[in-house]
Amino acid sequence: MLTVLLLAGAEKLMNIAIGSDEITQAGLTPLVGKVLRLNMAMPKIQVDILFNHERLRFEPVSTDSVFETNGSYSDNRQQADLDIARLGHSSPDCIISVENPAQLLNLMRGAEGSLPIAGDYKVLMQLKQLVAGFDPDIAGQLEPLIGKPMASQLQLLISQLRGSFRHSAKRAFDDVSDWANSEEARLAHIKAEQARLTH
């Protein structure tokens, strides 16, 4: 239940931000009807991102039945459950499978080598292109609440801070990604040492 609420909140925030950037909104047109699935092992997350006209929709992926255990299904029942799970959207066009958030951050930072992608990789590339050009109009969204003079001043302040913020944000993103990778490497080293000691 908490996952559904978090996804709904993230979806609402993303759609408000997308609604304030007409270029990104128009850039969603080639992705309409496409489905991008994210599978993460730790923490266990499976979510479908559905691209509609001018907005995104996040749906948790559920393959478990509420009434029966997976071992007792007949073949027809399994197919019916899969069809019900897909009700409302088609099977994913692109599937990203990562082990943890660090691997996802690395994929977002720069895709190199063997990518953990199945299906149409163009969906991911189009999404990365949209994210790179994303420029929401925060002042325009706040103008009805704070008035045109304050919104103009806010826009000026945002444009002055944008350059330094982008540089700082990129550096912070790289630092977090590097830390996550070093933490992942440290945990892998500990597991290898434990395995060596047990044999």
C-alpha cells in the first residue's frame, strides 16, 4: 500500500513538472502508448511507466494472486492472471533490470558496455533525451498564486541560480553514484571474504 501511495505522489509531482515544460510535453508524443518497466532487486521494486499524451503514469507490477498460491494454478488460470495484470496496458516495450539504485544511477549517468535492457532500447534513449532537456517553468506555475511581479523576480533568481545549481547537482549526483558504487564494492568484498572463510 505504501508503494502505491509513493508511486502516486511521484506521478503527481512528475506530471506537474512536465506540465510546466511545453517542450518536454511535446517530446512525449513519440513515446505515447509505450511502456517502460523497471525491475530492481534490492529494494525489490517492479514498476511500469506508461507514456500517455502529455503525462506519465506509474503502475506497480503485480503477478501474485490474492486468493491462491502460485503453485496451485493451472495453465489457463496462470494465463488469465497474467492477462488481468496487463489489463489497461500492453506488455512492456523496454525492460530495465538493475540490482540496486547504484546500478540505476550509473545507467542514468552514462550507458556503457553491456546494458541491463531488454526490448526496445530506443524507448530508454528517448526518455534520457527528454530528461536531459527538461526545463520546468516553476515561476509560471506559481504566477497565479504570487502574482506577475513576484513570479518575474523568481524567474530571474532561478535563471541566475540555474547554472551554479546544475554544476552542483551534477557533482552531487556523481558523488552519490560513486559512493553507492564504492559501498557496493565493499559489500561484494565482504561477501567474498565470508565465502572464502566458510570453504
